[in-house]
Amino acid sequence: MEAWSGSPTPVEDIEGRTPLELQGALVLQNKQCRNCHRLGGVGGQRGPALDGVATRLSRDQLIRQVLQGGGNMPAYGKHLDPAEVTALVAFMETLRPAAPDEGPRNEADGDGRR
């Protein structure tokens, strides 16, 4: 099996991110989430693509899905420490499609919120 976890996270998904969100991108990479999930068109097909996941799931739903799993996804609550979950969810909350007239996706506005 060829693993996609070695493919770098798409640049447009990490540009303009906070340190916490960048840490979450590293968790996504290091825990090999892309073996099952696509991001930027690259990755596994067992789970749903993560592009736009923040438009489909709330913060609480993202946390619950990571910790408890569900559907075809196993629970990762015993495999991630709380800081990793916080960072991973912070990164996934940035995964929204860019509006046609916007620059890079989800650059922080003046108060650091998305």
C-alpha cells in the first residue's frame, strides 16, 4: 500500500495559520490521517475528504469525531493527548473553501478569529 501521509500538506492549507493551527497540521501529518482522508486532492479514500470539513462539522462535532470515531473511523481518544486534539481541531476548523474573490484560505482577521 502506498501511504499518502508522506505527501506534504498543501501550502494553501497552511499559509497564514496561527502556531496552534500549524501544530494541528503537523498532527494530521504525523498521525497519518491522510492514509484515510484526502486533503488537496491527495490522500486515502476510506474516509471523507477534509477539504471543507469546517463547513460540515462544528468544533464540538470535530472533537467528538476525533475522540470517539464513528461511521468508518476508529476512535483516537486513547492515541492523542489533549493538546494534540486541540491543535488538530484548530487546524481542521480552518479547512473551508476560499471564496472566488479571496486570497489564501482563511487568513486571520484583525482579532485572530476565522
